Amino acid sequence: MIRALIVEKEEQGQTSASVETIDEARLPEGDVTVAVEYSTVNYKDGLCIGPGGGLVRNYPHVPGIDFAGTVESSDDPRYSAGDKVVLTGWRVGEAHWGGYAEKARVKADWLVPLPSGLTTRQAMAVGTAGFTAMLAIMALEDHGLQPAQGEVLVTGAAGGVGSVATAILANLGYEVAGVTGRPETEAYLKDLGASRIVPRDEINETVKRPLESETWAGCVDAVGGAMLARALGQMKYGASVAAVGLAGGAGLPATVVPFLLRGVNLLGIDSVMQPYDNRVRAWERIAKDLPMEKLEAMIQEAGLGDLPKLGADILKGQVKGRVVVDVRA
């Protein structure tokens, strides 16, 4: 028997989530059974714990799009009992039962080995949010970004993606301008390495001019919407924006002028279906380039019983940094 957060759908279409003890035989089919140690809380997790957001196909459901733990048994030669592994993406926790349980059964293709130098707890402090941040930074670097070129804008800087992006970029020698609408997070962002804070209201409205002063050498954007449109018009010539989220809306009220007159690049970042080799590259970079003391400063601890409230809080934008869920607690 194992403990798990079970989400049920009620007759009126509402959902309810509670910690239950279930038979391990209820786990879905897969090549590898993992004794889960830690998970985390992302925006998608909030949707799957609560209304579903169209992500969950069948109920009852176990959310948790990330987990890290130890292989218990494996039918795939790539993994053996005792191996430490990490899972992010592949619609686990959405279409497939996820990490909010003491055990998970998944396809071997979805796993990556825990990188040397990281613990399972640290890996889940990173989670999909930090993994996505690293993918964004790698994409910007692949398109020529270097510290000497100037400030890098990070929108939604106090959130999960933004926090990790800020810490990594600062550690790599970049000047980071962090956008936040929460003044109480300014000291937190400065501690992560942000060189200055940009109040959200300064960049959250569209303007009539398609181009403004060339300000940013690069941008990690977790917000989308009007803020992304505004940032595009402020990028330096040939600079790139890595788009990773839509907390501010899925629309893009922009023109093509920044692309045509300044050669700006808009880079889409998907963490769910990333190929194995790029996953390993990103996790190795995380282990090397993310200062662990900065990661620790982002963490708040939680157990399975805390997840219903945390799921609601993250949908309201009330979770700062990274939540580490000890599924055994």
C-alpha cells in the first residue's frame, strides 16, 4: 500500500483532492517503478489538483508533473534497482499518474539519470520550472547571448522559472533586470543576483510605438501577453527573447516590426517533449551553473497534505520561489 494525493471528479464537475492509501497495483503500466522521494509544485500542478485546466483526461487522478527518487524495479536495461532518477514532462501528472505518491510507474524513455552533484531534493527544488529556465538560457546562448552585451530581462522574476533563471544568469556573469509586481520580493530577487528591479507596471502595458529604446540584450519571459509584446519592442538589435510561459495571457498584441527592423528573435521553449540528449545537457548545466546556496534560498518545504492549498495558491500567483514536496512526509 502507498500514500498518494488522489483527485476525484464529482457529479457537478467540481474536483476534490485528498491524501489516500491505495494499493500499489493501481499504478499505471510502465517499464520502471520508482520509489518517489520528492516532487514539487508548478502552475500545471495547480490546474491538475484543482479544476484540471483540460489537462487531466481521466479520474481518479494522481497529479505531480515532476518527481525524483530511486528505481525500485525496471524492465528496461537502462535502469537498475537503486539508480537515482528524475522525471519532468511527458504529460506525466496530466494524462499519466504522476509524482504525488510514494511510488510511480512510468516509461523508461521519460526518465533521466540524476546528474552528479545533485540530490533528489535539489532536483525537485529545480523541477520543471528550473529545467525550463535552463532550456531558455541555453537557447539564448545558442543564439549568441554573452554577458558583455548588456542587461538580460527576466519577467515574472519571483516565480519558479524566473527565480532559477535569475540565479543562473547572475552566476554566469550577466546583469539581470527582474520584473515583479510584488514589491515585497525585491530583497529576495536581489539576493538571487538581480542587479535591478523593474516594477511590473513599467512594462506591463502596450504602447503605440512598435519600437522603443534598445534596452535588453536578452529576455527570459514567463508572462506572455502585453508584457512580452512590450519587451519585443525594447530588445537590442539581433537580441532574442525566450518565451516560456503565459501567466499574463496567451495573446500577443505585437507587430512584426521588431523582427523586421531589429532582427529580434522570439524563441519558443517547450520542456514537455524535449529530446533525451538536450534534457541531459540541461540537467548537467543546472548542476554546474546553479549555485546551490541560491537554490536553497528559494525553497519552501511541503508534504502531500499541503498540496490542495498550494495548488490553489500557485494559480493565484501567491507562491514565491520553489516548493519541495517530501511525498513521504
